Amino acid sequence: MRIEIRGRNFEPTDELREQVAHRFEGIGKQVSPLSRVEVVVSEEQNPAVTDKFVAEAKLHLKGVTLHAHEATPDMIRTVNELAEDMRRQVKRHRAKRRKRKETRRLVNRMQGRPSGGASASL
């Protein structure tokens, strides 16, 4: 999985880049190696805003794009919450895909068609 990190209103430090890469590494194991995640970190300039560190992520998968957005007073905490939110979305997306695949197999089996697996060619 490719990880692209950009900053808005400030330049991300090497420590922040490592943190983002570390947190999204686990998500990369669950998705295709061809997937791409774009992480945009920014700092709000308004002093009245308490949650001034904002992070947004877009995970581009085959046929779907997952989005997450978080804001907290600390940048590392923002990245951690963002990665956790994205992990939940990936888990849910994978469960949906598995369920669809199982449902198609059952419907095909009930209709007497081959399921399309390795046993279909026998």
C-alpha cells in the first residue's frame, strides 16, 4: 500500500511521517498492495478552535474510496484516532465483501449453477 502524506498550513515533520506510516502499516496488511492512502494533516490558524490539529485520510481501493476525518488538540493523537477510524471502515468493508461472496455462492448453489470455484471445472 502506498502512503502519501501532505501538510496544509505547515510542513509535516519526519517524526509525524513515521507515526502515520506506522499506524497505517497494519491497515496495509488487510488491503491490496495496489491500494493508496492519502493523508492530509493541517493546523487550524484560528486561536478560538481548541481542536486545532486536523487529519483527513482517503483510502482508494478497487471500486470504493473510504474517507476519515479527525481533529484533536494533539497531532499524534489525531493521527492515532484517524488510523483507528480507517481500520474500522476497512474491517467493515471486508466483512461486507465476504458476505456478498458467500451469498452469491449460496444463490448459485440453490439455482443449480456452479459456484465458480476450483470445483466448478471438474
